[in-house]
Amino acid sequence: MAICRVDTVSIPVSDQNQALQFYRDVLGFELIRDHAESQQTRWVQLVPKGAETTISLVKPFAGMEAGGVQGLVVQTYDIQSTHQELTGRGVALSEIITMMEGRFATFNDPDGNGWVLIESTGSMLA
């Protein structure tokens, strides 16, 4: 089999403009592409700085609903400072929890898509 990596994860959102503002301006993701074929079809693609896997902010399709994605994990090198910075930008994060070989906090985007912020201190394998 020739599958070698996860390229893009679709994040279903109710308002692509609001979601773009959150992911770009609040979380600091880099905008790769914002292209509209029509009023119904728009491709908004972002990436965390230095990452390979991207996200696409999509209008829900094929059984999706806005806010229906949970448990996506993003990594930071310093969870304490990232937690403070994001909280200062208005993101409601959980307390930092230490478990296994890492420290975690959770948050949601404006639609309720759930994210996990992790600072790994070792090899975290699923």
C-alpha cells in the first residue's frame, strides 16, 4: 500500500469567515489557500507553522455537521506559555493535565470542534 501520510483534515464549520479568523488570527495557523469556485464552494486551507498536515475549513457535507470533529491533537513545545497566550486571545482552554508522558489541555473552535493541545515530554505513541 502506498499511503504515506495524512495530508488534509476537513473541519466542518458553519461560517468559513468566522472559522478563518479563529484559526488564522487566534491560533496562528498560516493560510495556504482561500479559493471560491462559487458562492457554495470555497476551499479554505491552513497549516500550523512548520507542520505537514493541513486543515480545510469546509461547509458540512456527506454526514458532517459543524462542530462534529473531536480529539484533533496539536503539539506545542511549551504548553504553559501557549496556554497563557491563547487564553489571552480569548480561547477557553481546560486546565493543563499531566498524563502518561505529556501535558494536555483541550479547547473548542467557535463551532465546537474539539482540539487537544499537547506538550510531549517523551515518545507518545497511540
